Amino acid sequence: MRFRRNKLFASAVGLVLSLVCALDAAKVNKHKPWIETTYHGIVTENDDKVLLDPPLIALDKDAPLRYAESFEVTLTEEGEICGFRIHGQNVPFEAVVLDKSSGEGIIRAKEKLDCELQKEHTFTIQAYDCGEGPDGANMKKSHKATVHIQVNDLNEYSPVFKEKSYKATVIEGKKYDSILKVEAVDADCSFQFSQICNYEIVTPDVPFTIDKDGFIKNTEKLNHGRENMYKLTVTAYDCGKNRASEDVLVKISIKPTCKPSWQGFNKRIEYEPGTGSLALFPSMHLETCDEPITSIRATIELETNHIGKGCDRDTYSEKSLHKLCGASSGTMELLPAPSSSANWTVGLPTDNGHDSDQVFEFNGTQAVKVPDGLVSTSLKELFTISVWMRHGPGAHEKETILCNSDKTDMNRHHYSLYVHNCRLILLLRQDPSEVENYKPAEFHWKLEQVCDKEWHHYVLNVELPTVTLFVDGSTFEPFLVTEDYPLHASRIETQLTIGACWQGGNARMAQFFRGNLAGLMIRSGKLENKKVIDCLYTCKEGLDVQLPEEVASTVKVEFNPNQSSLTVEGDDIDAFDKVMQHISYLNSRQFPTPGIRHLRISTTVKCFNEESCVTMPDVEGYVMVLQPEEPKISLSGIDHFARSAAEFESQEGVTLFPELRIVSTITREVETDTESLATEGADDDPTVQETVVSEEIMHNLDTCEVNVVGDELDAEHEGLEVDMDQLQQRSLEMSSSHLGLVITGVNTMANYEQVLHLIRYKNWHTEALFDRKFKLVCSELNGRYISNDFKVEVNVIHTASTMEHLSNALVQPNFINPVHQASVDLSGHNLVNGHQASVVPSAATIVIVVCVSFLVFMIILGVFRIRAAHQRTMRDQENGKENEMDWDDSALTITVNPMETYEDQHSSEEEEEEEEESEEGEEEDDITSAESESSEDDEGGEQEDQQGASRQQQLEWDDSTLTY
């Protein structure tokens, strides 16, 4: 039994050992884990869980059956999945085994994911088992599977506009399909949340709409007059319905209907004299309405035809202007300003030569004769004729400007300048010669300028057989020259006339001129050169331009001769605008003519087809030249003095203006701020007041005239003289007449002052001359500015011998038959005529004789009374001294107030002196200045000595016995 039990036990142990051996054989790790080859996962940003497709499960064939039912066993580590390994750099994921036996695992994010940084991640993964035994030996790895993980986006960002603001400009009256586009962006990474699904105009009640793409357009026609700018607020939404973080401002400007034109032009431009050049269009630019422009041409015209002779020029006499321009001597002015020395133009209407030049009008009935001998022009020598003329379309008759014809008997024209059918014609009938053949006689020029009613300057240089004509500085050749025989020899004198031609045979004027003339000159012996001609015609005002360097090569500028018009050409609008902005007005005159100068801009624009594609309207404005501050010319000096008769009769004579001063001042108003006065209590309210300030200026003079006041100068007895060498050194001229003398020429006030200091007055017969009065007047710009009348009175001092001679001559009772009847002015300003000795005495003569006799008597009586009074005073003083010495005052003690005695004596002496002076004053009214001065000196010396001695005696006393 025990054996049986042992046998059974042995067999059981064998079975167990066999099972153990079998189990040991089963623990060997023969297989690798297995996983899928590709996985796709989705993870949401800001989350760590990844959803994989398919799920992450690793299988291993070494693993026992999980649900074995035949017997129970204890599982070992072989066949279990111990982990997953991820391969890749900076992979933000990790794999975790959830169940080793089943091999199930998950992938999760190690950190927060940002879709905006990386939307997708790709890496590889491997599974590995636990190996054999407790130390995991013989561990097996699966193959590498690829994992693709997409990061899902969250709508965490709001739309943001690309620009801070938007601007657009539209033209009124149009409906646009699109005015501008606004655009917003979203930083989210997904298509859904990064897309802008909608735009919206937040501003209510505006005539604009916006579509989902951000295009803004108007819903109605816009009106600039109603609203010139709209301000819209626009927002945006993404597809996740997130609104923009900040709305954007949209400005839409409404422009008037685009019309090609010049913009930024001021119609009125004020010019202040003396300020140099003034920019006319500083802000102007050309608006072409976006047309494709290829060339631009603009003409700027400054209209000055109404100013002077076509523009602002110096208004000196034509003769002075010729000198200023460098013309040599020999020029004779045929239409001078009316004066005492040139009076043949007195009857012609003029503009008085103030703000403009001296202009003479001929109405078809007026003409003047030039005095004989004024012009000595021989047709055999060179000569020049120059004239300013304004003439319109007239009749078909000849209109004579200048004519030299027979004075009597015949009607031959020796030479003449006339207008006929808008032609300028110069007739030159040459003098007789030995050879009688045809010679050039008439030169014809057909000119538009002759009949355009505008001022033009004509210069004819005559050098037979050729004649050269300059019109406004440009040369013109005659289109027709006719020939004729020379004139027959004759002894008939000729008559030079202006405005018509003298018909000697009929003794009347014919072929009258209708128009205006000025500055008619003839210059004998020389021709006028081009430089002088240009100088005479050049205006003192005009247009100017300083081209910027950057546009000088791209824009072309051309001026007309007198710079009243310029043309600008170019193809670049910006460069063209810069040139226009640098065009300026300049008036170089010190005292310009005030008034309006009209401006006009004419523009032509061409496009690619070389035609005028844009019509540019003309621009009109004007320059207002303000009134210059007028100078006040002041003459001052000694206006009353006396000289002896001998000085008047001397070789040097008497200087009339020895201390003359010429000063010119202008008065201007200066604004002063009275705020400082208000702080001092002078004014509670600070205001701006105008203070008048006088300022001395320097300028030229062109005329100074010295006229005698009273009777005219008698050339046999008296005259005015001046140093001619000094005049010539200063390029001045002098003309004299019985009324005085006139100094002409453009020169400084200082030079005129020096010359006027040299004017002397002489008189060779001063017996009956007591005084002479003269008047001096100076002017500038042909009489535009005139000085004050400076009057000088010169008295003649006659000596006693002269007076006796005069009285004896006047009392001679010689009555001789009269040769000339002369009237005598009792004012004493007239000279005694040389024929007065033979004049029958009149009542005036008798009165003069009586007055002179009474005057001599009163002088003698006055001297006698003065001497008698002097002797009486001396006797009284001697008697006073003797009486004072008669008593003995040694015992007396007397206190005397010496001042009382002095005052009484002084007052009595003053009363005596006043009585004497009153008597002497009555006498001195009838004596000459020389005698009165001598008598007063004598009396004053004697009386002062006498009164001094008397006062000294009265103030002396004996104070030896006085007690104090």
C-alpha cells in the first residue's frame, strides 16, 4: 500500500516536472511586437489629447492567450508591451502604454500646441515588449510606424486691418463701381477662422456700401456743394464671427467735376514799388484730369498798353533819355514839353507829363511849325529820325508826321515822313546835282504796327541811298523803293512842320495827321546804333523768370523784345508747374506808374495723337501796382539879402543861391502797437495806431528853372550867368531867355545843388535898382514831382555918392521930346531904362524927386538932433559933478542905497533913449540900409560910453566916515 502510494507520488512528480519543463520552453521571447504602419491624429491647440486613427495598439505573438480555459496559468512578462518610442527631433508628443498585456497606448502632447506656429506634426513610433526574464533580456521592437498629427485651430484672434486709415478722392456727379478697397487679416491658422467673411460700414446714413471683399462704392451721385468729405467707420468679421479688434477710418473726398485748368491762381496781385521782383503764381499748378499729356505750351501776357507809351518807362524828356542811353550830342527834340524856351508846342493837347510821358495828340486839324534854324539837316549827310507813334486805321489820305517843304511860292516837299494806307513812307527828294538822273526818293514799309492803335517806337537811319527802319527794336527792310529826279535849284526857304505839311503856294496846312506822337527827334551827322535803340525802347517793367536747375533742360522759355510776354513749353507737368511758379513781375523804376496791369495765360495741351485733347480755358488776372510814396522836394536857403551896387556891377556879379539846400523826403505811415502805452495807463485797450514818419531819400532831378519875379530881364542892363564848364562836366544843359534860365538833364540832387550855387546875377546900371526878386523851381520825371517855389529877394545898397548922383539926375528939369514912352513901376523892382533920361517928367517923377529931397532933409535933421542930445547930456553930467563938490560933508554920516540911485537914473535914461529911438525910427524909415547901419553904430558907441561914465560916477561915494 505504501509502495503504491509512493508509485503514485512519483508519477505525479514526473507529471509536474514535465509541465514545468514545458512551461520553461514556452517562456522564450520569439516574436516582435506589431503595430500599424501609419497613424493619423487630430489634436486641438491648447489641449494634449490626440485622437488617433486607428487606435494605438501593439500585438505580440509571444503573449499567452488571455482566456485559456483548460487550466489556470500565471502570466509572465514575455509577450507584454512595455512601451512605445517616438523618433524625431523636437517632437512635442509622447506615447504612453495604457495596458501592457493588451498593448494599448495613447499619444499626447507634452506642451501647449500653437496652430499658428505649426499646423501639422509628423514623426515615427515603435513598440517594444518586455523581453525575457525579470531583467527584460532579449527585448523585441516593432517596426517604425509614421504618425501624422494635425493641430486643430481655436478662433483666438480677431481681424486686423492692414492700414491705419484709408483715403480716396472722387469726382462729384458719378457713380463708381469701386472707390477703394479695405482689407483685414486674421492671425488664426485655420481656413475657417482666418478668413474674413464680412465687412460692415458702422457709420449710419452715408451713401456708401461695402461688399464681402472690402470694396466700397457710392450708392448715389455725390455733390461737392453738399458735402466735400465723408468720414466712414468700417469693421470686419472672420468666419468664426469674431469682430475686428479696432475699426478703421475711411476718408472719401469729393472733388468738383474735373475741368482741365490752372489751379491756385490769385486774380489780384498787389505790387509794392521798390520791392524788386514779385512771384505771380507761387502756388499754381496745372490740372489735366489724368489725361495722357505729351506736351504743354503756355503764353503769359502782361498788358501794359495803357501805361505811358506801351509800358512803364522813365518819363524824362526824350533828349535826356537819349543821353542816358549813350547817344552822342547833336540830337534835336522837335516835340519838347512847352516851356519859355520851347513854346511852339503850347497849343497841342498833352497829358501834362505827370504819370506818363509827354504825349501830344493830333486830331486832324492841328499842326505846329518848328522855328527856323532849329534843325539844320542836309540830305547829303547822315541823319536819324526817331518817334513814338500810336495810329489807327484812318482815311485813305496821306497823314504827315514830319514835313520839310517850301515856305513860299511852291508846294515842293523836300523830305517828309507820313502814313498812307497803313504804310509808313519816307520821302527824300535829293538836292540838285550835276548829273540829272533818277535817285531813290520814296521808301515804303507795309507794317501792321502802323494801324493797330498801339504805341510803337520807330527809328529811321538815313544813309543814302539806303534807309534802315527799326520798329520796337526790330529791323524792317522797305518793300518798295521808288526813284525820282532831284529837285530843281531854288532859293526858296523851307518850313519844317509837325502834324501836317505846309503848302507854300497856298499858304496853308495840308495832309493832317490823326493820332498821337511823342519823342520826335532828329539827329544830324550820325546814325543811331542798335544798343541805343534797344535802350530807348526797353521797358522798366516786365516779366521775368529764374529757372530752377533741375528743370532748366526740360522746359523751354522765350520772351518777346519788351518782356511783356513769354512762352513756356515742356512735356513734364511737374517741371512745367515749377517754371510757372518762378515767373515774376519786376518794375525797376524808383517811382513806377501806379495802376492795373492785366495778365492773361493761354494754354495748349496735346496728347499722344498730337492733337489738342484737353481744352484749357484762359486765365485772367491783374497786377495792381500800388501808388508809390511821392517825394516832397524842398528848396531852402537864404531868401533875402543885400549887396552893394558895386558887386552887382562887378565881373563876378552876385551869387543868388549861395547856401541853397535840396532835400527830398517821403512820408510813410508806420503801424505801432500801443500795448506798452496801455500798461502805463495811457490807453486801457491796446490798439494799433498809425504813426507818420518822414524819411529822406535820394533821387535824380531833370529840371531846375530860375525865373525873374516882376519885370522881364533887360539884356542890355542885366543877366543871369552860370559856369558852362561845370554844366558840361555834369552833362547838363542851360537855356536862357528874358524870363530867366532853365537847367535840364538827368542828374543827382547834389550835382544840381552845386550848379545852382554858381548862378550869378549881374546888373550894369544899378542907379535906379533897389531890389530884384527871383523864383527857383526844380522837378523830377518831366514835372511829375515839383519842388516848392523858393523865392529870393536881393536888395541893392547904394552909397551916399550914388544917392546924390541919383537925386541930381532926377531933379534936372530937362524936358526933351520923348523918344520912347516907358511906364515906371513904383514898387522899385524895375530897372531904369537907358532912354529914361529923355523922357518928359510926369507926376510920378515929381513925386520921386520930392520924396528923395525929403529923405535927405530928414537924414540931416536926424543927425543934428542926435548930436544935440549927446552934447546936452554931457553938460548935465559936468554940472552935477561941480555941485557935489560945493559942500563939506566931512562931518556927515550918510547911509546911501546905491541901487536906488542907479535904478532911477537908469529908468530916466531908458525913457530918454526910447524917445530918441522913436524919433530916429521915423527918420530911419526913409533912409537906406547902409546909412541906417552907420548912424546906429556911431550913436550906439557914443551913448554907451557916456552912459557908462555917468553910471560909474553915481555909484562912487566916500565910505571912510561910515560906521557899521
